[in-house]
Amino acid sequence: MNASDISSTIIKVGAVFLTLLGLSGCATTEYQPLEGGPAPAANIEALRLRGHELADGKVPATSNPGAATIEQQAVTTPGDVSRAESAEVPELDDALLHIFTSEAEGHISTIREELGQCREQGSCFASASLIRAAHTLAGSARSVGLEFMSSTCKEMEKLLQGLDEKQAVLSNRQLQILDGVADAITALLAALETDRAQLPQTTQKFVELGSELRTELAGLPDVDESPQVATRYNIESIPTLLVFNDGQIVQKAMGFHDEGEVRRLLQP
């Protein structure tokens, strides 16, 4: 076997492996229940054959004749020049789309539940469940070629990790952005299944949300720059509001508060 034959064999094996890997490890006709959704039904033999076709070059690896290319509107962020992004939305096999949708819906449900609890409590930290949901959504989207969704979910994961590292609570604005990501993914799933005409608007929303997430991450407070202040006033989380009177702390409140709550704290 010469070098060319060896390379060809490696490519074929790799292509088949990646095709099956993209199905979240489904290698038999019996599926393990996916998180947040029912076990999907799929024709594994057909998918195996598709993997071989991919390896033989019969199916384009990154796109296909039915793929839609969408030129995004220019997005301007502070300090950056206006730029345009292009998003390719591939046609997905029915079985693969069903698997992706089932798993995504489960993680979206987790995000909405976590955000709801956060609002009920008045404030909350970035939980492990939120971070895990963002991480998995980013990986799942990338595995099916939805790079624009993957990029935005990755930005969401970075923000949540940053909040977790600094022990900072989520602001109302950050909660709104996370709600927006959940809504955008829900709209994307609907567009992929029933109305691809909505894809340009949907993909543009992901670009906008990604920009907002990056802005929030860049604006996170950093108590590491003044650790002596945090130690002196026993600041354990961000934000923490301290009210002084004659040099003495008379009120201390952690988490974000609306204008009415702040005014009450300032009353003698």
C-alpha cells in the first residue's frame, strides 16, 4: 500500500467516524435518551452509507446544493469598524435535525428554568447548569455546521464562566441577553424545520447577541485589581453596595437592585 492509498483510507475512516460522532455517539438502533428530549428514531444504516459517500467525495463535506448562504447586515460595536458576516445554513438530514433539535430544546429548557429561578430569588450566580448548557449548545451547533449559533453560545459560555470566576451575580441586562439567546435558538429550530425564509433574520440576531455578550464580558468588574478593598470591607461577591455614614458602613447589600431599592437603602 503506497502513501496515497494510506491517506485515502485514513480520510474514509475519519469521515465515517465524524459522521457518526455528529450523531452524539449513536452507533446502534437503540438510543440512550438525550438530555431534555425523547430518544429520536433514525436510520443508522442510511447514515452509515452517507458517511461512506462523504469519504468517497460524493457528498460535499461542508455544504451542499441546498445550503443557504446569508449575508448578514453590518454590525457595529464600540471601538470597531462596521463589518459584515456571512453565515452558511446547511440542509440537515431529517434524523440529524431531529437529534439536534431534541438536545437543543432540552438545554433551552434548562436555561429558561435557571433564569426564572434567578428572577424569583432577586439575584443569582452563574450556575454550573447554565455554563454546561451553553457549552453543550456551542458544541452541538458546531457539529452540524451552524457556526453562527456555535459562536454566540461560546460567547455566552465565556460570560458565564467570567461571572463564576469573579463570583459576580447576573445583572438584569445579562438576564435579558440570555433570554434573547434562548429565544433566538428556539426561532432557529423552527426555521430549520418549517420556514427557512426566516433564516436571514434569525442568523442576524445571533450576530447581534454575540456582540452584546462580548460587551458584557469586557465590562465585568475586577476586584483583583484592588484586593485590599475587597478584604477590608469583606466583599464576597459582585456587585456589593456599601452605604457609609460618617465613615461607617450603615447598609450593605449584595446583588443588583432597582432604583426604588437603592433609595430605600439610602434613607436614614
